[in-house]
Amino acid sequence: MSPVNKLKLYYLPLSNSLFIRIVLEQGGFENVEYSKLTQKEDGTIYLEDGSKYTDVNPKGWIPTLVINDKDVLTEAVVVAQYLVSLRPEKYFFPQEGLAKYKAMALLNFLTTEIQKGIMVAKKPFADEKVKNWVADDIAKRYQYLEDILSSQDFLLGDQFSIADAYAYNTTRWIGLCGLDINRFPNMVNWQKRIEKLDFVQRAIKNEGLEPIY
Ligand SMILES: N[C@@H](CCC(=O)N[C@@H](CS)C(=O)NCC(=O)O)C(=O)O
């Protein structure tokens, strides 16, 4: 891989860019630029200079990471794993064997089953009935995480990982479907544990957000 001299993250407060900002803060990368996006009522996302975000990322989704001012990388779980690959010594993430694929399976579960599941509650057609359906569905998926956290402090073991960064950010959105996190006491303790980490605190503040607790 050619050397990475500069990273740029396009972010929108309350979106999934917080996940990647936490990963960047944990990695201690030096030359990182954060470029704030804005979203209009009709959903269109713009850059600070007023140009359309789709000029940078044709998919129009957040987050986007730009490497060395030229290469564009999207899909949050892939962006996070790319950052881990740059500085594996900074992260707790298995690099080989079945453990690596199990960790990737968890990331895939978070993106396809949890994030995309919750986002159904934001669709224009989401009335009370749809929101209740989403809440029931997401509750079953969070129960899976709750059970993991009954025997370990974090989702991949005894240390914080990119899976925790992602799952934590999804818990900031569960109000969208009216689900109450207090149904999951292990997850509540885990959220509090995560919010004690200095790099998480920095990421939340620099993203322009407040901690949950
Ligand atoms: N597959 C993408 C999906 C990302 C995604 O849905 N991001 C949301 C914000 S958290 C978004 O960009 N929504 C704006 C839109 O859908 O137009 C990923 O995993 O990064």
C-alpha cells in the first residue's frame, strides 16, 4: 500500500460518521481533516462550499473517507477495517483465522440488521404501526448483543473494538423507533463504559454531540 499522508472524513452530526470519528480518534492519526456536511429538508446533502455531496460519493451516503486527496472509500464497516489495517497495533481486532471472520460477521450484522433496520423508522411511510414493528424487530437484534455482553465487557471480548464503536452509535438512534435501551441492562452499562474512554469523549465532542450519560 502506498503511504497514507492525509485522511479526510465527511461527517454529518447524528449520522454514522461518529462511528468512524471514534475509530480515527482511537488510531491517533495525525493528518485528518473533518469536513462538515449539511442536509436540506428534501434530504439532499451538501458540502461546506455548497456543492453536492454526490460529487464526492455518488451513493450519497455517510460516511466517506478520502485518502491522500484522491481515493474515496465508503461503507462504514469497510472504512473502519481499513483504518485498523493502517495501525493494527492501536486496535483490538483479530487479524487472522476464524476469529477475524467472526468479528467481520458481527460488523455485517450491525450494518445490515441493526443500522438498516432502525432506519426503516425514518422513512416517510413509517407510521406508528411500522415504528412498533421496527422496535420489536430491533429489540430481538439488540437482545443478541445484550446476551454477548452478559459474559464480557465489550462485543469482541474484554477490550473496546470497532464493533463497539459502531454498535454504540446505533444505540444513539433507537429513539427513532421508540425503543427504550433500559430494557437491556448490560447494554446500558456497556454504553457507560464506552463513554468513559477518552477517545470516545473527544469524538463525541468534536462531532458536535453530547454524551448520552
Ligand atoms: N451502506 C452504507 C449506508 C450508510 C448510511 O445509510 N448512512 C446514512 C447516515 S447514517 C445516510 O447517509 N443517510 C442519508 C441518505 O440515505 O440519503 C454504509 O454502511 O456506510
